Amino acid sequence: MSEIKTVCVYCGSGPGTNPLFMEAAQAFGKELAEAGIRLVYGGGAVGLMGAVANAVLDHGGAVTGIIPGFLRSKEIALERVQDLIVTDDMHARKRLMFEHSDAFVALPGGIGTLEELVEQMTWQQLGRHQKPILIANIDGFWDPFVALIDHMRAAAFIRPQLAIEVLKADRVPDILPKLREAAAEADVKGMPPEIAERL
């Protein structure tokens, strides 16, 4: 698991109002390609989704797009990806995105991005996976969400026995190192204690 081969990126199907969001999506796509890490994403050609995928492809990287049939025209499926999977519904899309990915990154986005991020956090909280989850807090976009999570902890709705471990990076160059470090730590946690102690 410590070698991350695929990263799922959740992000907006629109560009947003801040040009830094598009710049971050393009920069992260370039980094994924240069690191030899396959992008798994929602399959669209527009907004931040299209920006990150096209950046990966433009720099020689590999992309798996997963899109439900009813969104194929609305989000304009990016046909140039190496692997385009068309699903029957959103549930199948999200399940396949999970199964194809070693880690998850949330760039800025809207309700859909938030829902996908929170679902992975919930599954982690319930012990269904140990894959790293990272919030790319570009220009403070996710600050209100981070404050909400802190508020939930303070109100004892996120308790120690239901802890969540969500990474945060304010800069694109910090994303992959943080994911790799978290994946390595997850490997150690999953080892027998006598082996983990020797590392």
C-alpha cells in the first residue's frame, strides 16, 4: 500500500471563480503524470475535472475516467482518456472510483465533491478502509469545512473511538509526499506489533 499507484481526485465540474483553483488542478495533474501515478476521476472534460485530467494526459500520464451514462453529455465525457468506464448510476461510479484508487484528494468543488469526500471519510471512520484522504486547501477553500469538522469534534459527534484522519495540504507540491507518508504509516499499523517495532 505504501507505493501509491493511483489517486482519485474529487473536484468541481466548473472552474470556480478563483483562477488559483484551475492552476492547482493543472499543476497536480502534471505532478501525477511525472510521478507515474494514474489519475482516477469522474470522467468529465470541463471545469477542474477536465483541467486535472487533461494535464495528466498532456504530460504523458494515464487516466481512468468513470462517469454515469446520464452525465456523459452534461459533463462532456473526456474521450481521450486511456480508460473510460460508463456506469449505470452514481452509486456504481463512486464504488468503482473507490476500488480503482489507492488514495483520495479533494480539490475545490461543489456539493458533489463534498459528498464524495465525506463518503470516504465516513467509510474510513467505520473501518472500511485505510486509504489516505487529503483535502487540497487551495487558497483556503476548505477552511469552512475544516472548521465544521472541528466543531463536530468539540460537540462530541466525532469521538476518539470514531476518529477520522484527513490530511490537509495548502500547496500542490505537498500533496503526494503527504499521501505517501500516510500510506507508509497505514502499512505499519497493519503489521504485527513485533514487526512494526523494528521499523
